[in-house]
Amino acid sequence: AIVGINLTEMAYSLLKSEALKFHLYNFVPGIPTMEHFHQFYCYLVYEFDKFWFEEEPESIMYFNLYREKFHEKIKGLLLDCNVALTLKV
């Protein structure tokens, strides 16, 4: 549950800071809705899971460190004016 809470906070803070602006502009044909925010949240959950296992942290106690590392990675991706973050499973 703590991962979901943290990723919800991350998604919300990215929305409020307007960091999602380019992604939503490129991904949504029209006005963004809660559905689009939910799709972004699903993207974060999937990508964080993949990131966590690729990083191979030695303990769950390092969660905050890896959460911040992941947050910085996402913020970097969102700086690209052509970004459209979608799930690739």
C-alpha cells in the first residue's frame, strides 16, 4: 500500500507543478480527464515495479532513496516537449 500512496503523491505533485503539461498535450486529444490521470498513474506503477527490480536494492529500507531516483527519472522524461508516456508491456 505504501508504494501506491507514494506513487499517487508523485503523480499528483507532477500534475500540480505542471510537469505533466507536455505529456498530456501530446497524449490526450482534447481536454484531459481523470481517466488520463489514472492512465499516467498506471504507467508510474508499472515503470516503478520494473525500475525497482532492475535496480536490485538490497533492502526495502532503501525505498525512499529509490523512490527519489525514480521521481528524478520521470521528471527528466517529462522535460521533453514531445513526451507521451504510455505503457509498453
